[in-house]
Amino acid sequence: MTTLRTRLIALLLATLSISLAGPALVSTAVQASVIVPASTAALPGQVSQFRQGVAATLRDYFATYGDRLSATERAQMNTLVAQVDDELGALQRKASAGARLARAGAPAADQRRAARATARSFDAAYARAMASLDKVQPILAPKLSIFEALRAKSDFDRQMQAFEELGASIHDSTR
């Protein structure tokens, strides 16, 4: 149970930095980041919406649990938070480039290349987020109660679904 709880919490923060705050805060952030499949032109907006939801949950997380972390741990978490935002920013820029090509009526081959670049950016962001689990686990595991961990699992499931739906939309645009 401890390993599962720790991995879920770490993935929660490393991948998308879910807020472990009260349900009202979490539900707002999670609902704001739900992605529905759409055209290439809509992808930048979807990524932006998702990125804003992540930023909101991070603010909520630090407001609620930041005092449980040491100065060193806060610095480590801030570094991870910045990396998450950088990854989503890069993904948003790739999606925007593809959308500009689509709006400009660029040749289909150029649009497919841009869509593939966006998909690679998503895959890289996802892989790097998963790899950061080992960095987050030792920071968070001793800081959360079992109830906070259970809430984190629920939030994690919803956020991962939204993230995977975003990835599916991005990969669908490569076809």
C-alpha cells in the first residue's frame, strides 16, 4: 500500500502536479483540464487550458502543503514544477506551430510533419514526467496522510485521463 500510495502521489505531482487541496479546489482544476478530441487548430487551446489547470493545481498544492516541506524540498519541488511548466510550454509551442500551418493552408506533408513533432513533444514530456517519479517519491511519501493519499489517487486518475486524452488528440492529428 505504501509503495502504491507513494508512486501515485509522486506521479500525481511529477506528471501534472495535482493539487492535494480540498475537493472544491481539485474539482475546479481537474474540470478545467478535461480535453476533448478536436482538430489540429484546437490543439494549442487544449494544451493551454491543460497547462493553466496544472499551474492552478500547483499553486493550490503549495498553499496547502508547502509548509510541510523543508527549504531544500521546496526548492526541489519548485524545480520540478518549473520543468513541468517548461514541458507543457514546449508542447504548446509545437501545437501552435502546427495550427498555424493548418490555418495558412500549408501542404499536407508540412502539416503532418508538424503534427508528428507535436506528438514527439508530448511523448517526450510524458516520458520525462514518468522518469521524475524517483525524485518526487522521497520528498512526498512521509508528508501525506492515508486520506490525502486516497484523495491523490482519485485526483491522479482524473488528471491522467485528461492528459491521456490530450495525447490521443495530439496523436490523432498525425493521421
